[in-house]
Amino acid sequence: RLPHAGELKKEGYNVGEIPDTTEELVEIILKDKEAKFDSPTLNIAYRMPVKEYEEKTWYHKDLEENWGPAPGHLNTDGTDMLIFGAHFGNVFIGVQPTFGYEGDPMRLLFSKSASPHHGFAAYYTYLEKIFEADAVLHFGTHGSLEFMPGKQVGMAGTCYPDRLINSIPNLYYYAANNPSEATIAKRRSYSATISYLTPPAENAGLYKGLKELGELVSSYKGLRENESRGPSIVNSIVAAARTCNLDKDIEDLPLEDADAKEMTLDQRDGVVGAVYRRLMEIESRLLPCGLHTVGVPPSAEEAIATLVNIAALDRPEDGFKGLPRLIAESIGRNIDDIYRGNNQGVLDEVELNQKITEATRKAVRASVEASTNSEGRIDEVNDFFKNIGGAMAMLSGGTPWAKALKEDGFAVPEEKLKPLFEYLEFCLKQIVKDNELGALVGALQGEYITPGPGGDPIRNPDVLPTGKNMHALDPQSIPTAAAVDCARVVVERLLERLKIDNGDVWPESIAFTLWGTDNIKTYGESLAQVLMLVGVKPVPDALGRVNKLEVIPLEELGRPRIDVVVSCSGVFRDLFINQMALLDRAVKMAAEADEPSEMNFVRKHALETAEEMQVSLREAATRVFSNSAGSYSANVGLAIENGGWEGEQQLQEQFLSRKGFAFNADKPGQMDQNADMFKAALSTVDCTFQNLDSSEISLTDVSHYYDSDPTKVVKGLRKDGKKPMSMIADTTTANAQVRSLSETVRLDARTKLLNPKFYEGMLASGYEGTREITKRLKNTMGWSATSGDVDNFIYEDANDVFIADPEMQKRLMDTNPNAFRDMITTFLEANGRGYWDTSEENLERLQDLYQEVEDRIEGVTMG
């Protein structure tokens, strides 16, 4: 949306006849809302003759090796270079060209990224030399300028980000929760970032069959001891759970023909507890709803959802406990024990955990109500403690939040609540106070943008208010002691789960993916997980810098050393090169420890590889890999998003080719291609593993997660051809979970793609929201391609929601016909590639709809 235009106009900028609404702007610039970026349906702002392009783009000859002579085939009509966008007074709103190789299988396979294409170079030449921009604002996370080939840091005149941006001051609106890629934008394209809030979030809730199942569970709790009604309700719960496909998540769910009358009361409680636990897992998951509008703070409801999650975390560094822990202590319980019982499906503990969750929400809501206006928004935060101190508090029965807790049966002393709610008051002020537009106006006037940390606002509320020039952290300070403690919990739960799923046998090797943003937000939790698996301890110096390591003795470790294969994202490689050295040293220390092979799988595999490949033990212990310098991602996501892939073999070759550059602490500063060592290391992997640490971004929200998933790659490399287990650690709440990949994909689908709260929120955002829904479906198919861990019912239920309902068809068609066509294509592709088995009736409907949408789009275009 466009609050910017009015703000800029007030400051004296000539913004011409810029439209008032997003829809009008989209219509002017794109004409076709979802037009391809090289499509003639985009509005052409300028036609640049090839001669002018070559005169003003001094490096154009360097692009010919990859793209041939200008004008090339992208952003051109065959004669001139085309600059897409529109002018409004002294403002040009343009459409940044794409990388250019999205639909080209051969280019996607290249282990190193090629140069930008001529159309991309022409776009930035136009901005600087023809439009003569005084500044450029890159809008939204993220574009492709900063990911163009060149050095990782310290750009030279030969690096493409430097050549493209050249001398134009670069401002960049960047999501506050993504400091790692914001750092790349700063380092590689000289940008001054302006942080913006991530989309508002709320609890996913229950719907349709899940809601009915929840009502059955509530009925059971009141009638559980009734020997007539209780068993009957349990039979209904089992049938409804199977209808909702929860039997895939509850291994020992009774068969439909089983009769609960033959069960004991404890057995019935066990069945209902397991179902209730899964329902509450879905209901309480935080769900980003809609899209963020720059400069508009969240509503009171959205602020409450954020505060509830802030309140749930213990903050020992700030000297207070989380609200769930305080509530549990008020009844003589430890919240960790309650979480443990909840995770095991113990009905009483699941019920108590839910009561604590509800009480937490009520208490936080009570604290915010006094600041909420009639429109459900917060203009100004009233002092939480004003007029409620001393005698006044005694007369009124205490603070609003303490009273809310008492109403739910929890008498938490005021003095214990005070430090937490003082902190929550500070956080609420930060949430509603934003400077997103003010920072832009100031930056355009050459003023200083206040710096601040980026990251997850729930873990680190200092990220707020937004409108800051983001920075990350001191890379040498991670992993912190707190991150090591959190990592220990996850590693213990991961190994416990893997042993249970693998017949009480230890996994020998785990393939890890390390992300830059995640390690900034968690201060190195996943980094600490890797060190813990191999049995090596990070040792900080007096200044808190982590550059020393100690091998943990086997007696203290109490288990074998687990081998690892670490695939680092390109951003992690750029930001944490010292930590890559730490990991490499840790693995080699473990490999060189003179211990029996059955207690040291790192050494066992390194010795086998050394013999097979005739290399030294240290070289055979190479376990840290990434892209080549200046390259990012495996391009698997690009291939799937654009449909230009021939088969899974191509995706696997891309992964091995692009991610097979080895890091070696013995040769600092080098990333050498070593695909053979990468394959050898992956061939022993028993489990692939990733972390989810933030509620805003989950497995199907972005393509990055499956882009780096090596599950089917490992299956193809293992000598026994066995598919490895796949696990996901979820630390988005205080109760950290380790789930299988298939469990996590199901949870993601139920809380987002199939959830009316999610898709209605997206549809309310207009054409972009429809594209977001389609993106979730396409990313789901990405997981089918890389792991095969997507259940058939997810596609079937999605088809029922979006395709089988004529009214929904019409809404999607009217809102964004091109995204709807892409959705239909994805369903057909999922069936064609063997990921979705469905009826002929469904396929015929999809084929007919495809033709209908095509005709509609052609009609619109022709008109």
C-alpha cells in the first residue's frame, strides 16, 4: 500500500499523479498483475537502444561470455532493451529483472553463478545514467542485486553488485527478522537498510473437522468416568481423528473398529490425551496473517499474540521467569515437567498445559485492554501500573493481569508478576512505535538512520521499534552459553527420537543445514548442536569470543560421537567464516581422538574414507560444505518455482554441484570444489536435520528449506539405497519439539495452507495474497521432490478447498488469474510427477479450469 506517497508529497517531493491504492498502481505498472518479468504486458517506461546501452554500460562485453551480445533474450523486444515500470513526477517505480536463468536447466546446474544478463545491467544503467536517480529504494525482502556474482565481502570494480549500483545511494526496506541477508545487502550492494515489521501473527485456531474433534474432546473431559457415554465419545474421537488424518501423527491410535468399552479408563485417557495434544499443537501455533503495510503498526489483537509469545519465554539474563513458569510454580509444579507430560500425551498434563496457555493469553490481554481504542488499535500505551499501586490495588483486587489469572484458578503473587509485566509494557511500546516511514524520509534527506539489531522480535524485543538500519552481531561471540544450553535440550530430544524410530540404535551420521539468519536470531543454537553431536565443547575467552574448543571425554558424554555433514547456506558462509573454521576444527579433533569406532562414528567414517580415497585422516574428516564464493543456494527452489526441471535426478545433481565446495581450516580463505568428498560424507548419513526457530517462517513459507534438503540425495548415495530419517527441531515456543519432517509438513499444512484463518487473511490482502497461497502449495510440492515426505491427503484437501469449491474458484480467478493458473498447474504437475494420487474427476476439472483461466487471461490481455 502507498502511505509513502502522501508522506513524500508533504516533504515537497514531486510524486506526480501517483495513485491512492495498491490496485491502481499495480494496474499502471504491471497491467497484468502476475505478468512474467520479461513479458510485453508489463508497462514499458523506457526503450534503450543497444548502442546507448553499450555506450553507458562499460562492462557489457563481460556479459557476453554467458549471454551472447546485446540485446540478448531477456527484457528486450529483440531490438531495444526494455525498462519496465512507470514514472510519477520525479519518482520512477520499476520492476527489477530476475537472475535470468530460472527456467534454464543447464544454467541452474552450474556450480558457480553466471554474470547478470544484459537486461539486468540495462536496468541499473537506466537508473543511474538516464533517469539520473539521486537515490534508489529497494522495496521488500529481497531482490537479486546483492546476490550477483563477485567477492563475498570487500567489493572490487570487477564484482557485479559494485558495477550495477555504482554510485547511486541505495536504501533498502528489509524485514526486521532477516538480519543475515540484510547484512549481505549492506556488504555487497552498499545499502542502508530500513527495517519493517514482519506480517502480524495470531494463533492458528481449529476449524472444520479439527474444531468438531476439539468439541468431542471437551465433551469427554466432562463425561470421562461415565461408563456409558465416555467410551462412546472416545469411539467418536477415534473416528473423527482418522477422518482428519491425525492417525498419521498418533502411531498407537486405535483402529476404527476397536471399541473403547473394552478399554480401561486410563487407556481411554491415553487415547484422548494423544489426540488433544495434537489439536492443541495446531491451535496454538502462531500464524502470520495477511501482509504487513509499511508504516501501520499492528492491531491490539496482533500485539497481544506477539506479547503472549514474548511472555512465554524465560529471560534469566533480564532476571525474570516466563509467565507459564510463574503460573506452574503457583500450583507447586515445574513447567518443564508439564511440557514433558504434554508431549507424551498424558491427558491431565495436556489439559493443564492448555489451561496455562489460556491463562497466559487472558493475563496479557488484560494488560493491553486499557491501551486499546474503539477501532481495536493502540495509539498510545497507557502506563500498566498507573493508579493500581498500593491501597488502590488492594481495593480493586489487584492488577488486571493478576485478577485474570485468579479467575482461571492461578494465584500468582503480584511481586513475582511485576518484573515481567514491566518488561511487557516496554515491549508493547516498542511494538506500536514504528519509524518505518520516518526513517525513509530522513534517509532521502541524507539524515542518519538509527542503527539497531535485527532478529526475531519475540526472542529479542530490542529489534523493535522498526525503521532501524539493521546490524547482526559479533560473529566471534557465538555460540553463547545460553545457546549451548538450548542446543543441549534439542540434541538430547533429537537423539532420543532417532533411537526410538531406529530400533534403539544410535544414528551414525546426521546431515545438518546451517542458516545465517537462524544463527543470528538464536545466537548460534544450531552451531552449538553440531558441536554437541561430535562431542566438542566451545570455550569462550575473557571477552566472550569463542575460538577455543575442548573434546568432551566419552565418559562425560555418555554416548558415541555422532558424525555430521554440515551444509552451510551462502549467507552463513559470508557472515560466519570463523564459525565454519570452528566446526571444521571440531570435527577433525573428534576424528583424531584415539577411541573405539563404535563410540566415535566421526573417526570410524573418516578412517573408511581415508582408505577408500587414499587421503589423510584430516582430509577424510572434511565435513563443512557450502557454495563457491559469491554463489548462493542449490537453485533447486528456482527450478521448482519455474517448472523447468526434467526430473529429481537434475535437482540432486544441482545440489551436489552447487553445494559441494569444501571448507578447510588448514587452508583459510579457500572454498575448493570437492564433490567426491561431499558425496562420500553424505553416503553414511542416517538422518537429515534442520531447525525452525521463528514462527514467521516455516517449511512451506519459503523455498530455502527444501532447496537445501538432501534427503533423496542421501538415499541415492547410500550403499544400501535406504532413505534416511528426516527430522525438524521446532524451537518457536518455550516447549522445544523434535518432529519428523512429515509431521512438520502436516502441521504446516494444517495451520496454513488448509486453514481458513490463513487463506482468508491472504485473500483479504488482494492479488499478492493469492500468490502467497499458491507459493505455499508449490513449496509443498518442493518437499515432495526433495524428500517424498508429503502425504497425499494434503494435496487432496487443498484441492477440495481451492479447486472443488466453485465460489473459491471465482474468488481466486477474480483476485489474481495468473496465480490461480499457477496453482492449477502445480496440482497437475504434482499428479504428473507421481506426488499426488487423485480421481479422474479431479484431474478433468483441473484441465477444464486451466483452459478457462487461459481464456480469461487472454481475454483480459486482448482487451
